Amino acid sequence: MYQRHFAFTRLPFETLAETDELFESSARREAEARLGHLVELRGIGLLTGEVGSGKTTVCRRVAAQIHPGLHRVHYVSLTTGNVLDVYKEIAWELGLPIERSRATARQAIRSEISRLVTEAKQLPVLVIDEAHHLRNDVLEDLRLLTNFAMDAEQRLCLILVGLTELRRRLAMAMHESLSQRLVVRHHLTGLDRDEVDAYIKHRLRLSGCELPLFEAPAVEALFQSARGLPRQINRIAHYALSAAALQEAKTVNAEHLEQALEELRP
């Protein structure tokens, strides 16, 4: 409805498919740099953040930036099962047949990782998303999965991505071995106040709008309510644009933001 009213070429706050269209925030740049360093180190890393902070987006961006001939990125998001369930998901990503036992599944995965490194000359990068759902025994098995030649060789880069609670869990005594192996730990924060204004303008520009569509009080209200989290900004801005279009307004004001927040309240 509001796409026609504001003459957008596309919906401005929908999920972006192309990584080169992503907004360059300071928090995202730092996260990408740290994960890029992790890939170079071939180690285990931890990326945490609140819901909607852009963790998966950062991983997409890093995957798009690293050399496809030297690295092979595998993404796993099924993290609620047991060790064998997770191994099956990893094996499927690696193009391996599904094994029925935990030991044979682990060995098949390790053999494929070694083949990629020694024969294909490619470093596997395994991204485990929603890792805060992983059971304790799964976390320990993933650590063992990265152990090659009695820890003398690094053949797998493992990136654990999850909510803030994952950082707290890994600080527990039972995960001390895994915690000591983490070579990169990073918490992704949201956009700051100035970046929210720039972010909105960036998304509107991608939709063919160069006008300052959101009034300053509306931007402030959007920053406060979304806490700088991109996904929340997108949701609220979408509803605010709808409210403005219903009133046939030319800009989005603080009242439209309040109407959007009211709609989103449970």
C-alpha cells in the first residue's frame, strides 16, 4: 500500500538479498574484521548479539568476501537436536552420506575436512547459527571435531553464532576446554543514534527515494524503541510508513511511529 503512495521502486525495509547493499555500520565493520581474522587463524570463534542485531548478516558478508577458491563456507542452523542430529546436518552440508552412528558420522566429517584441506587446498569454514540452542554435549563434540593431529594442525574454522546467553554458558566450568580454544570473541551491538538516521536514508535510497521522509522526532523515537537493532528498525519503520500512507502524509512523524509501536505491541 505505502509503496505506491511514496513511489518506492521496492519496499525499503524488506530483507536485502544482496550483501553489497548492506549498510556500513561501525559495529558491522568491526565484526566482519574480527571474523575475517578468525578465518585467517583457522580457529574457533564466538559471535554473539541480541535478536535482530545482524549476526547472520555479518556471516553472510564475511562468506561473500573470502576467496571461494581457498575457502568453503558451510552454514548450519539446525541446533536443537543431539550430537548425531547436528553431525547429520553438517554431513549434509558437506555433501556426505548420512551415517547412523555418532562415531562414524564424526569420522566421515573429519575425513572430508582433511580431504578438502590436503587435496582441494580449501579451508572449510563451518558456521553454526543459533548456537545458543546447542546442548552441552554437542558443544563438547564440536570442540573435538576441530582437533587434528593432537591439536598440532588447524584444518577447520568453526564460528559459533548465537544470543548473549551463549557467552555466559561458555564461561561455565564444564566448557572451560572450549572457552580456552576461542581465538575470537565478539559481541555485535546495534546502531548508534547517528547511524540510525543514516541507515534509514540508505534504505530509502535503495528504494528510489532521496527525500528526508522520516522527521527528526520520528527517527529519535525509532532509535529509542528499536535500541538500534536493524531488524527492529525495519519492522517498526514498515508499520510507520503504512500509518503515514493511510493518512496520506508526505512524511513520517512521531505520531506515525507511536501508531506503529501500538500495532506491534502484543
